[in-house]
Amino acid sequence: VSGSMAKPVPGSSQTRLAAAQQAVTAALDLFTDQDEVGLWSFSGGVRGRIDYRQLIDVGPMDGAVKGVPRRQALATAVKELSPQGDTGLYNSVAAAYQAVVDRYREDRINAVVVLTDGKNDAEGGLSLDELLAQVESFGQGKQVRIITIAYGPDADTETLARIARVTKGASYKAPSAADIPKVYAAALSNL
């Protein structure tokens, strides 16, 4: 939810974030009731070196979040996102990856899906090499993949691909918001 998500989609008055919100909300239908899903947002300079916020804990899609069906809670949380700050990519990916490793389940596909329109530009925190080293050391013996989605023309596709590769994950490009549901479908079928 970095500040760049407030930029308009080329040829439209809609912001990148608004277009992504619509696409991500539509992509929620791709998950089965047994899939376990959570939601984090990230940007830099918002909370110091903690560039992320856990919005919805990971849990089964047929479950509830504070009495609200999880699918609906996720859709509401996505709609409430607002752009701010820089792109705190590296710190956020490291924290999300560690969170999935900590709750690792051998009987499940364990993955982190990262959607970003930029590159890491938050002050302080991990370098790319430090992130890659942490990810390699966190997941010893556990298969946790990072799936990256480079959204729009400013996304750092090369770096996102490196992050995904270190976990035997996959990296996708979504040049426009219309591509996000297709990319999510491809990412989920790749797991």
C-alpha cells in the first residue's frame, strides 16, 4: 500500500490501488473453503522499521474472523487499504515468510504471495542480500514458497524473481489490474 499505489492506472481515473483492490477481491473466489488464507499490508516509513501490518490472521476460508465469514472479512480489509509511505518490501517479505515458517503444516501448501507495484525503497532495514540469506536460513527443511506478483510498470521484476527463486517459488508479471486475477489463478495452480 505504498504511496505509488495512489497513481492512476494509465488511461483511467482509477488508482492502482483501487484497481488492485477490485482484482484481489475477485481473486478471493479462487480459494476453496479448506484453503487457509491471511492478509498483510506493507509500506515503509509508517511504523518505523516494521513496514507491515497483519490485517487478517491465517485461517480456513470457511471459518470466521470476529464473527464475520473469512472471505467477507478479507474483502472488507482489502477495500479499507489506503496508500501511504514507501515500499518496505524486504522487511515485510522476511516477516511474512517467518510467520508462515512458524505455523508450517506439512499437510498443506505453505506459501507467501507478495503483490507490489514498486521496489524496496524504505529507509533502514534489510538489504536484498540479507533478505535472501534470512529466507534461506528460516526455512531449513520446510517447503515454504514465495510467489511474487510484479504489478504495473514500476515493479522491480528482476528482484521479485530473485526472491521467489530462493524458495523455489514463482514470479509473475501483472502489467495491469486486469491481469491480477489471471496471475492469481496461475500462481495457485502452480502450487
